[in-house]
Amino acid sequence: MGGQAWIRRSGAEVMPAGLAPEGLDAPSAPPDPVPAPPEPDPREDFGAVYEAHYPAVYRAVRGVVLDPHVAEDVTQDAFVKAYRARDRYRPSGRVEAWLCAIAVREAISRLRWSGLQRRMLEVTFRAGQSRPPATTGELLDELLRQLSPRARAVVVLHFLHGYRYREIAVMLGIPEGTVASRLSQALVQMRRHARGDR
């Protein structure tokens, strides 16, 4: 078969490359890929960063919060945080990954806060009370205001952030039993206030 290029056609039929029907010549090398345009730098053109990455960040947040309206709010808040932190951005990875990390942390924080509100209200109104008013955030703030800062810290760390008694004890430098008693007393105090027993 010498130094000439050969092409295999249907089964065992082989013919020189120059004699092959049009379109069946030897495969050519793939074309050089077109280089992707460089990502916009958040420190220089945040508007371009927002335009380029908003859809991907929104999708990530939407997957975490499962509510399109909350996802829009969280995504906007995340971009505000990213804008404020743009001077601290270091181009060690993709801009989208940096934005998604900020956004997902914000989404988790929002879910924890919503979860805290729900859990606190369920605990407070567990005794068969009617459902709380529509302004649950205001009610929760009012209930937390009734507590000392030490008790409030235990309640927030346990219900909002999900820390265990042991972890809270280490954080606050108090015995684990003290964490349990503060939490128990705080819930009793909050229930009393919610019922109007003050």
C-alpha cells in the first residue's frame, strides 16, 4: 500500500485517498477551537458580571429554596453582597462559582431563618392555640425580645443555626446542662408571653 493514504469504504473495500468519492477523503484534523472570551472581572465591570451570571446563580438558588419568588429575592441579595465584596474577589476560580457560593450561603441562611420562625411558632403555639397572625416575623421578634441576651443567644443558636447543646456550650463557654436549662426556660417564657400570661 506504499506511501499513499488509503480509505476503507463499506467493509473491506480499500482505495487510495485521492480516488475516493467526494466527502470520503482522509479525515482532516479538527478545526482549532475558538477561544472563549475572557470572563468579566467583578472589580472592573460588575454590570457585565450580573448580566452574564444572573441566570446560573438564580437556578442554583431556586434549587435550594424551591420557591421562585424567594429565589429572586435571595439572588438579588447575593448580588448585592457580591457587589460590596467585589474588591476582595481574587480570580483563582470561575466568577460563577464565587457568585454561587455567596448565593447558596444566603439561600441557606434565609431557609434557616424561615425554619426558625416556623419552629418557634410551632413550639409556642403547640398547646392547640389558633394559628398566629400573618406577621409572624413581628411576633417572633416580640417573643425573642422577652428573653435575656444569654437566653436569646441559646435559642437563636439552637433553632436558627441548628447547633447542638454541646456545640453551644463550647461556643458560649458554659456547661451543656446550662444550655439545656436556658433553652427550656426561654421556651416556657416565650409560650407564656404568647398566651398573654405575662
